[in-house]
Amino acid sequence: MNVVTTDAALRSEVAQYRANGQRIALVPTMGNLHAGHLSLVEIARRHADIVIATIFVNPMQFAAHEDLDQYPRTLEADLGKLQQAETSLAFTPSTEQIYPDGVTAHTQVAVPGLTDCLCGASRPGHFDGVTTIVCKLFNLVQPEVAVFGKKDLQQLLIIQKMAVDLAMNIKIIGAPIVRADDGLALSSRNQYLTPEERRIAPQLHTLMKAAGAAIGEGEQAGKVLASTQEALCSLGFDVDYLELRSAESLRLADESDTHLALFVAARLGTTRLIDNLVIER
């Protein structure tokens, strides 16, 4: 596996792949890799000859009060995992390489509508940072395929819309959520949980599944969500949002919708957990 840190080196490698007629898949990450990330690489390998993974902790998607400085950086271990996963190339740029004039002076890419709700409402500007860095990576690599996890379903839908709206000839693939044996969705932030919080955390998914089953069977969604939120709070979760929305447009669901998604964000101690569940009604 080759490792490059500059735009020029990345473009040079990509040009060689193109000269060889090879199909390229891109897997953008912020590092601190776990089995969920590596599943994206595995899926990418099924769709392309070359898999390029990026590791960049993107300051543009963190607010001033968020955990940018504390976000775990484990570059050497990450590169070892990517090599074991048979990644072709890793791009590990510095902040100065990505934002040579600084973050605030850099052009931003914004996707309207889908970014106004859920995590977009809780974290203003977050998704502008995501779409800006992903757009830049897309322009650098120009892959045929890019793979993103469905754990952040809102992010996946936003990136899909950006690719369509900006006429990017890239297939965006959503990868299934990878969970621990007890149901907790894998996340780099799970390591912040104390042992007691880690014991409680899987109840987030357990209660989501129960709520999804009830809604799918026709129970009144408002009542189900209220009782689910009450149960989460009783376990010590501080619920940011628990909402039922269209799984495609992200508008709040009504009785005519059949393809739904239940979204949750909740803090357990200092750790913010997100999850979602697609429901067919």
C-alpha cells in the first residue's frame, strides 16, 4: 500500500491508475479506524480495481465547542489496518495541505434542505464542512465509486444529493451499519464511554428496534416516540433528537409515508451517540 500526503502525489498516483485502465473507489475517513470503516474498504474492493482511503480529521466540520482537539488520532495503527484490508493507496494530508489559506477563507460547498434538520440543526455548519471536504476529495481522485456508512444516514443522503446536483459521475454506495455483538453501532467515539456507560449504551439500539417494530405494525408514531424517549431518559440518555422522517427526503413523516427512518442522537455522559433504523410501514 502506498501512502501519500500531498495533492500532487495523489494526482500522480491516480494518473497512473487511469493509464492502466483501472477503476477507482474512494473511502473517506477521519481515521481511528474500526471494523465499520474496514467494511467500507471491503465493499469498495468489490466495485473497483483500486481502493483509495483518506485519513483526515476535518476541522471545518467541528464547531468551536466540539471535540476536534480530543478526536483520537491513530495514524500508524490506521495505516496498518488499511494495509491488512488490501487498500491500494492511503491519502493522509495535513490541514495546511487541504486548507492552505486557512479554514475560514476556504470555499465551502453547501447542500440546502437536507442539512437543516437532525444533526444539521444540532450542529450548525457541520454538514457544510463534510460536503466541502468530500467534494474536494472527489475532485482530487475523480473515483467511479465512493463508499459511506449508513450509520450516518443523513450524511449519506446529503452526499448523494451533492453528487447528483453537481453532476458528479460517481456512484455513491451506502454500507450497512456494523454493530458490536450487543447491538451498539461502532463509532470512534464509543471509546469515550465509561465501563458503566458502555453497559447501558446498547439500550439505544434495543429501544430503537422496539419502536421501529411498533411503528411498522401501525401503532401511532407520536406515542411510540414519546414512550421511547422517556425510556431513554430513564436510562440516563440526554436525547438531542428522536424523530421519524422520510428515509429519502428527510421531511417529517406523515401517515402516507411507507419508507421511513427513525433517527436518534443522544448523549450518554460526555459521549454523543447517533443511530438510525429504516422502517417499512
